[in-house]
Amino acid sequence: MRAVIQRVTGAELTVNGAYRGRIHQGFVVLVGVCHDDTDEDAIWLAHKIASLRVFGDDAGVMNRDLNALGPGAGLMVVSQFTLYASYKKGNRPSWIHAATHDVAVPLYELFCRRLQAEAGCEMVTGDFGADMQIALVNDGPVTICMDTKNKE
């Protein structure tokens, strides 16, 4: 699984033209599922993101996670198969590494459940495969990419 995590001061999500919800301070997470991902990948990634210490403490050092933010913290999670774009040949990306719907949806849903349980905060999610728009205010900006196949 791959994720792009953006620290935000706020974000709004629209799904198929309808307002879905908003979060305040927290993370917008774009997540892609590969054809060979497993439950273990979803669980590892959820734990890593929930534990990510990139929010400032009293000294201004990035030393706090989502739990430390308190009740105002939020998560927005949107499926993003394009994170598995293959651009080796030509200029039109291929999606051969992205999981099919029957593999991706259960892993995406498991990831969301685990992330919300571990982070303990409000969550807004998109609909898998839907047309979605995200309006966000990047904070920092802090943007981190994670890949369960490359656990740095």
C-alpha cells in the first residue's frame, strides 16, 4: 500500500458533486492499494500514520501525533489508485500495479477502520472509485509518502 499524508489545518471533501464533510487540524491521507497487498499492509500503514509525530509541541518541535491534538483532530482518507501509476514507457500512465476493486475495497476499508481506531479522532472518507474533490490548507507544508513495500 502507498500513502501520501498531508498535515492540514483544514480540508473539505466533495464526492460526486455532493458535500461529504470537513476536518480541521489533522491529516489528509491519499491511499493506494497494490494487487499483492494484504491485511498486514493495511494494519502496518494505519498504525504508522496514527503514530506519526509531525505536530508541534509547546517548544514548536514536531513531536506530537494525532492523539495529542485532542478532540479537534481529524482525518480525511481518500482512495487513490493513481499512486500506483507506472510511467516507465511513454507518457500515458499504466495502472497495472493497482489492485482490482475486489482486492482494493476490503483493504481500504480495513485501513480506514484501523486508522480511526488507533488515531481516535473524527474521520471523513471518500467513496472508492468515485469522482472526488478535496479542498485543503496544507500546514507547513508537511507531506510524507509511505509505502509498505519500502518501510524506511
